Amino acid sequence: MNLHKLSLDTIPPILTPFRFFLSALLFGVLAALLLLYSREDFWFTRWSNSNLALTHLLTIGFMLMVMMGALYQFIPVMNGQLIPGSKKLAPVIHVLMILGVLALVSGFLFSNSELFQAALAALGTASGLFALSLLPLLISRLGNQLIVYLLRVLFLVLLITLGLGLFLLLGHALPELNLPYRFYTDLHVLWGLAGWVVLIIMAVSSQVTPMFYVISEFSPRYLKILSLLIILTLVVMSFYTVFISKQSGTDSAQPFIYYTLAFLLSAELLVFVFYTLLKIAQRKRKIADVTINFYRLSMFSLLAALMLWWVAVFLPLAHLTYLLAILLIYGLAISIINGMLHKIVSFLIFLHLQKLSLKRPEAMTLVPNMKQVISTRNSQIQFMLHLLSGSLLLISVHYPALTVLAAVFMLANFCWLSWCLFQAYLLYLESRKKILACPEISMSL
Amino acid sequence: MVREIVVDVSDLEAPQPFEEVLKQLKVLGLGDYIHMLHRKKPLPLLQMLQENGYASVMRKGDTIPWEIFIWNTADPLSNEYCRSQFAPD
């Protein structure tokens, strides 16, 4: 018998993840407003100020912020212990992240090196503190647990992505250093999208989806081998880019090696897509749930990005970078985050209210169920808005006149998500007040 | 008389396992304990139960990934039985 004596601390204060989620939404809305302001000019060049600002509003402001909040919540649920310092350090990291993203985005928009310096300080400190608070878990002896293994892998990839990002930021903050930061941008993007985004989705798929969708467990061996292969390929691609391609001065000097590596990476990502779609198709209870559509959309976006990339190897495709960026950031990452936020927020509110009502049996009926926290109808509207805005973004790359329409729908998408989460939080506060008004008695026979 | 109440939630999505166990706790009689069958470790549920006077022991199952035994520590009958059976230390 494998008995576990439990010493549990699995439920951080609700504000710990919520403060990250709610401010992430603000950055999503800002990104849409920026696109609305930039209009057709947005697609002029990927190096434009508004382009770089919007990309980082979405990747750091929205995606990384949600990821941090979700890690604060889900590591304890999976592991049984809070992230050290989550009560005191999380608010500090949160404020630093907000200031850092605002400074970074303003730095891009106004080409101001002082703002880049402020961003470097704030984002560097925030990511350093976050990394330090995860360290005890990462070096613990719980390495045989899949979640710890995945976190170690994620930590490494995030470290490389953020490290490259901070290096690029240093180039903006101190232009007199003349750092070749543009050269490293593609590596930063590669590690961020093919590394960080894909691996965090793998981690979420293996840990959270079996919980919410009764999908059978992902094979730990598959997860370990695939994540390792992805990292190894990225490492080799990085070495090739930095030491061989850079020295020879051009990618076309050794295209065979480059394409072989890229083929390997895309084959690994294809395995991930098909394995995940198969798992979704094989789920035990096929209950209609709109949030799983976000999951499918995410996987199909990755599939489309891979196909597009391979077509572009043989046929020249205009605006390939934009199409890939939209498919990977808005399609792959933000789709799944959108769906997960609907699920996670409803679950968190249910969990916290149940906890309060356990000592107050009279209050049991006051706890709303998950569908009452965010209704199916609201999730359906969210999915339609997300699908429509993503499609319009893709189309507007080729028909820039549609950029305004795409921006309006993108704004509607983030505003609707904000509304769903905000009204869920209001429902939590209202229910909490009613529950606390009930007399407290210990549960007894 | 000790009675085992089996709650198989292995095919239910979150938070239904949670709700099922709470439903059973409300009608738990003297000498009763819950034998929960789950595909995941329901750590938040176990924490909440601990904070409310319930003890729990978790072990790997044969056909279902996790078996969890839950009993009320204020009930001497189930407490003595469950401690001797599931948590001898």
C-alpha cells in the first residue's frame, strides 16, 4: 500500500491568481486599441513600433501574466504546496510586471531608451523574483512527479526566452552598446512560440484537461520524450543560427541543415497536435462543452501554421511572418488561454465559496455552480468573437482595409472576456458576503 | 457497525467529484466512511476536509488511479476502524 500522509496548502487567496488574470485582460484590450489606432499602417513592417508594442502587449502583458496567475493557482492544486512567497511576493511581482509591460510598450511606441531601461529593470526583477520563488519546487525531490518535470522544462525554456528578450531589451535600453539585437530576435521568437507556448500547452493539456474534460491521462513517457526532443531541436537550431549561419553570413549557405532541423521541429509539433486532438476525440464523456472548442481551435491553428510554413518553403508566400504570428499567438496561445480562463475562473470561484460554506451548512445552497459563474451562452459568444476576430486578423494581412474591422472584433473579444471574468468576480463577492452572514458551525454527524 | 460508502467519481469532470463527496458527507452516519475512486488526486478537497475535522488517506488503486478513504475524526467507530485499516502509523 502506498499511503500518503497529507500536509496540504493548496488554495492560495483568490486574489493571487485573479490579480494577474484581470490585469492581463487590460493588456489585451490595450493591444486591440493599438491595432485600431494603427489601422492599415500596422502591417507595414514587423519592426514598426506599433507592431513590436502590440506583440509584447499580447505575449508578456496577456499571455505571460495569465501564465503566472495560473501557475500560482495550479501548482498547489497539483503538488499540495503553495509556491513559496505566493502571498507576499506575488503582489510585488504583479505590480512590477504591469510597470514593466507599460514601460516596454511605451518604449517601443515612443522610441525612448529611458523607458526601455525602466522596462528592463522592472521585467528583469519580476522574472528574477518569480524564478527564485519557483526554485525550491524545481530542486525538490519531487522530480518523479510529472508536473515537477514539466515545470523544470518550462522553467528552462522560459529562462532562455526571457533571457533573450532581456538581452534584446538591453540593446534598446543602451543603444550605445551596439548589440546585434535584431539578429537574436528570430531566436527569441522561436524559443517563445515553439518552445514556451507549445510546452506550456503540453503542461496544461496533461494536467488540467484530464481534470475538466475527463480526457485520459497523457502518457508521461510521451510528454517527457517529446518535450526533450523539442528543446534539443531548439538548442541545435540556436547553435546553428548563432555559430554557423551567422559566421557564413547567410542562411542559404547551408540550407539543408536548416531545413532538416526545421523539419524535425515541425514533425515534433505535428505529433503534439495529433496526439492532443486524438485525446480530445477519445474523451470518456463527450458532454457538449464550448470551452473544448477553444482547445481544438488552438491545435488547428498550430496545424495551419505548420502547413503554411512548409508551403512557404516551396512557394513564396506574401506576409508569411504576420500569418504565422497571428496563428501562433492569437490562434494557438490565446485561444487556449481564453477557453481555460472561462473554466479556471469558474472553478476557482466555486472552490473558494465551497471552502467558506463547509463550516456553514446553511450556506451550501448559496454556492453557485460553475455554469452559473460563467454561463454556457457567454462562453459561446466568447468563442464566436474569438474565432471571428482571429479570422479577420488573418484576412486583414492581405486586405489591410479590413484591419479596423479586425481590431473592433479583437476589442470585442477582450472586452467580452473581461466582462465574463469581472461579473464572475462580482458574483463571488456577492455570494461570499451572503455565505459569511450564515452562522458558522463545524460539520458533524 | 462500520459501513463503507463507495463514491466512484473517476468519470466525472471537475468539480463534480467534489460535489459528490460533499453530498455524501451530509448523510454520513455513525461508523460510515467514504471510499472515493478518482483518476486524480483531489488535494484541495482533502485540504478542506482536513480543516473541517475529517481525515483522509490516499493510495494508488488497482484499476482506478487513486483510492481515497475519508472519515470523520469525531466518530470513534469509523475513526478507529479507518486508522487501523488505512493509516496504521
